[in-house]
Amino acid sequence: QVLLVESGGGPAQPGRSLSVSCAASGFSFSNYTMAWFRQAPGNEREFVAGISRSGGTRYYTDSVKGRFTISRDNAKNALYLQMNTLKPEDTALYYCAKARGLMVYYRTLEQYDYWGQGTQVTVSS
């Protein structure tokens, strides 16, 4: 069974940093593009960042470019998101997700087939 478990979320002040992690199991982790999505109350779940199988290609939604960094450690079946210069609008439940296929630049919900339970990030003064 595919299992994705996020951790590391919590409260943060604007301008500060926070990192979240995702532990993956039940599939060949290194064979798939992975991504982070987020969902704020009342909003649709949205793409945040994606990373190719080897980690050579990383891509982000415009609102987090220059602030967030996605990475992975295939030896540990782990996915990470380093979030710097946090803003209140970054407040959301953050999910890691496994892509359905082998391509990169997947940005839509339909292109991912497994999801973690989410970890809450709350940015406020």
C-alpha cells in the first residue's frame, strides 16, 4: 500500500522559515515525480512545488518562487519543502503527492494519484 506521511508543520511568524517533510513507502519512490500541494480554508487545493525523479528538475508556483525549495532524498524515500520568508497567505494544510506518470511539470490534481494526510502550516503574528 502506498503511504505518504507529512510532518514538520506548525506555527510560524511572517518572514521566518519552516520545513516540512514527507516519508514515502509502498512504491518505487525514485521512479516518480513528487510534489507539494496546499489547501487553505475555503480554497481549492493548489500546486506548490514539484520535483523530478532524480531531483534534477524542480518547479514552483509563481507565488513561492525564490522563497520555497523542494528537494528529495531517494535513498531515504523522503520529500522535503523548505519554506523561507513565510507570508500569512502561505497558511494552509500542506500535502505531499505522488505523480501518476513519469513526466515532469505536472501541476494539476488529476496528475497525482496518492496523497498524504497533510500537515498544517500557520503563518501569523
